[in-house]
Amino acid sequence: MALLQIAEPGQSSAPHEHRIAIGIDLGTTHSLVATVLSGKAKVLNDEQGHVLLPSIVHYSKNTSEYGDAAKPFVTTDPKNTIVSVKRFMGRSKADIKFQHPYTLVGEDNQMPAFETAQGRKTPVEISAEILKQLKKRAEASLNNPVNGAVITVPAYFDEAQRQATRDAAQLAGLNVLRLLNEPTAAAVAYGLDQDTNLATDRNYVIYDLGGGTFDVSILRFAQGVFEVLATGGHTALGGDDLDRLIVKWAKKQLNIETLDDAEYAHFVVAARKAKEALTDHTSVELKLLDQVLTLDRENFERIIKVALDKTISVCKRVLRDAKLELADIQNVVLVGGSTRSYAVQKAVAEVFNQEPLCTINPDEVVAIGASITANQLIGNSQDGSLLLDVTPLSLGLETMGGLVERLISRNTAIPVARRQEFTTYQDGQTAMLIHVVQGERDLVEHCRSLGRFVLRGIPPMTAGQARIEVTFQVDADGLLTVSAKETTSGVHAEIDIKPSYGLSDTDTERLLLDGYKFAEEDKHLRHLHETKVEAQRELEALTQALKVDAQLLTIEQLDALNQAKAHLTAQLTTDDIQAIEDAVEKLKTHSDAFAAERMNQHIDHALKGTKLDDWSNSN
């Protein structure tokens, strides 16, 4: 007799109501898919029983191979065998600076395409092929079509990289319910096992070191609510980089300067095997170019120290962002295949003074969390838990003087909308350029430009009278839409921020670290620019007033006023804040008298011909 699974009460909907939702971990090295069956998350395997699908696609002239079937071609046909395609997603050709065997085509400032035996293939198309294989696996395992999917992305994927992932999913025929940050997915998998009635909040560090990316997030879990307090990471740091460091060491040991593509592929495979073997052995042999090298644990730790130090540095920065101390962290959760390495576990344990959690398979935990979220979003689960993700970088727009006005700060919970009013700078201004930027610095030149659009049709008014309402909206996937509306006329314009390529790893580091490094300098520069903008406004208003009412001044008064204007204009060419402020005050001693004279003149004009009785009888 066959044994059938029976769900707990409330854990499974009626068969005609149940919809199939899956969670996909689209990884750099491996990808996998999971779903919730009878109230329990489960990873799905292929016909051979494999859970992990290697993120590899091989193109021959007439056929394509995927996953394990494509693996042998990594060394025999590296140019047509695409591995770690995730590292190319949403990035420009100019950003790709690491060694690879591929022929990349396209403009430097756009996402490249791979030249293969089947023609040009973009990273989006290749990722779509991997997603199609996972979709097929799910439908074959569940014997039903998939209704929706949650796909995980690194927390530090920017708008372009997230959009590229969404495009790949749609190309694969998947209904994307949500893009979910990988560390957050891990928190869902672990956090749902916790007691939601705990009186105190619990803080978790999610340390996620995958094949090509690194993320660390600090999450607070209380009363069924997950909140991401802070997040950080590196878009190009992972197990692949540990392999490259071992290859670099091996080349030095063998006194080799360069390797051809086939040799390099052999070295990478040998390095990966050695790294994995050192988890269970104290030393391992690498057979390379008919020579044998011995790598022990001590040397291995020294070789990869530079990469692990980068991850620890990010952990400390995220702790500061969350305003927490080490003593405030209850658990550290390890995610990603690279955390299987004893060296990684040792480094994390030393930093946080506790043994990290690894009770759920680190290869599977992200997919499990994604499947739980997908099951909730598709409507199968009545679980009341709430998930709050955050923006990884601040978002704002350019204001006069090249300054950044932040509307959404880094680590703000999403989805989120922020609205702020702005105004015009010049009289009669009928259009406004909205320049959207991303970063932590106070000057536009130090941040990354995301997009520009123009709001036209503003009714001509005196400078400062128009009311321009600008709205920033970040959806649950982390994708940004910016709109602007003039409130009196209702004219409207908006833009979906979809850059043609994502942030390079260098830019990501710069945007974050520079925010700390140049904090004092930025404070000074903002003060300087704001002082100059206010001074320029004073000069502009005075110039317009003189065009109308200069006749109210004597020749001596006009000369004194013009001299003060010229002095202030000269000071604006310097960076001396005190000198500019002094020049403004000197100008005001003359301009205030002029303003009083103008007011008296206009009051006299308004009252001309009016009798006292008109006022006394007005009531």
C-alpha cells in the first residue's frame, strides 16, 4: 500500500484552490528550485536525483547543453561554455575586468554579448536558459504548470542588475511574483522556525558567500516580523575569487606568467577541487602541467586572507550601519556554497565570537526561503509573517549648485514612496530638468547618475512660486520610478530607472566607502555650495528688482549697491565661505534699504486716491 502525505490543518489549501509557486536561487555557480508541499519547503531534484543545477550553458553549432551535461565542455570548449554568467548581468563591457575565455561584443558602456557557435548570446538570454531548465524541473516534479516564482538576487544588485534578472525570468516564461534579496530569503528560511512570542527582539547576521557575490545583512525578527536593519556586500567577490587566488599562487609556484584559455580552465577546476578537499583534509595535491603542488591549510588560509578580510570589513561596516554591537547579535547564519569551507567558518566564528548556524544546507537555504515567500505571495499560506527589505544605496536628485537632495536614504525599508516639493530658480521658468542620482556623497559629481527627464509646461511664475512635487517609488523588487508634477497646472512627467548596465564592483565600493571617508569634506562642500547658491539667489533677485525700480535710488546709493554686488560676485569665485557670507551681509546693508524704499513706493501706489472713510467704512 502506498503511503500518502496528509497536511496539517490550515497548512494546505483545497486542491482546486492550490496554485503552484516556486522559489529559485539563481546562483553564480549553481542554481536550484524549491516549493512548499503540504506546508513544508522542499528543494526539487532532476531525474538523476541532482538538486544543484550547475549554472553552465554550452553552445555547439546545432545543440545546447545545460548544467551537468555542459560541465565537461568547460575545459574542452571554454569559449562556447558560459559559466558564472551572473557576474555579467546588468554590467557594462568596460566593467568586465577579470580574466575569462569569452569573446565579448558590444559597446563599452552597454551590457556585452557573448560570441558563441550559435551567434551572439546576451547574459539575459543565457540566464533565461538556466531558468527554463529549473522551470521544467519544477513542472516535471509537481506534474503541474508553475503559476508564479520568487527569484533571489544579491542584496547589492542595483536597478540595472535587478531589471536584467527580471527580463531573464520573463524570457523564460516565468510569472515573477517578486525579486528577493538572497540574505533575506535565508532569514525567511531560518526565522520561521523561531518562537514569535519571544518578549525580546532577535538580531541575525546573514553571511552569504556564494560563487560570485558576497552579501551580509543584519535582520531583526520579532512578533512574526522580519526587518532588514542594514545590508552591505560586494557584487564581484565569491568562491570564484578564492579559486583565482589559488590559481595565482599556483602560477607563482610553477614560475608561470600566462596561461592559455584551456590551461586556465584546468587550473581553475583544480583550484576548486583543492579548496573543497581542504574542508576534510589538512593538505591536498594539485596536479598541474605534469607537476604536483601540495597545498596545506596554513598556506590556503594565507592565500585567501585578502578576500576574507574584505568580507569581514563589510560585516563591521554593516554592524555600524545597524547601530549594533557584537553582543547584540544572537546568531550568525551561513549561506552560500563557499561557506562550506572550514576557513570561511573559522574567520566568521572569530569575528562574531560564536559558532555560526549551518543547520539548513547552505546551498539550499536561499531557495527554501524563496519558496516560502512565493507560497505566501501566491495565496496558499495564511502565515501572518511580514517581510521588510531595504534599499542598498541612497536615492536622490540634483538641486541648484550641484547638490544632492536625498529622498530615500540607504537602508530604508521597501516598498517605499517618498514625496517632496521643489520650486523654480528663475522668473518665468517653464521647464525643469529632473536628474536622479544614487550614492552617499553630497555632491552630484561624486554620485552615480541613474537617469534624467524634463518636466515641461510649468506656468511662468516668479522664481520660487511654482510647486513641483517629485515622487520616488521603489517597489518590492527594488526597482525605482520617479515622477514630477506641477501642482497648479497638473503637468506631469515620469521615468522608470532602467540603466543599460549596472554598477561595477569598483563603483559600488566607492559609493559606499566614500560616504564615510569624505563625510567631513562633504559637510564643508555642501555648506560652501549652499552659501554660493543663496548668494546667487540674492544677486539674481536684486538684478531683477533694479531693472524695475532703479530710479528710486540716488546715484550714490546705486553706485554703493553696484559695488557691493561686484564684491560679492568676485567672492563667489573663491571657496572662502566666511568671505562670501561677509560679502552677502555687506550687500544686505544696501539692498535692505532699497527693498524698504520699493515697499513704500508700492504701498503709496496702492493707496493712491483712497480716502480715510473708505477704510473706516469697509466693515
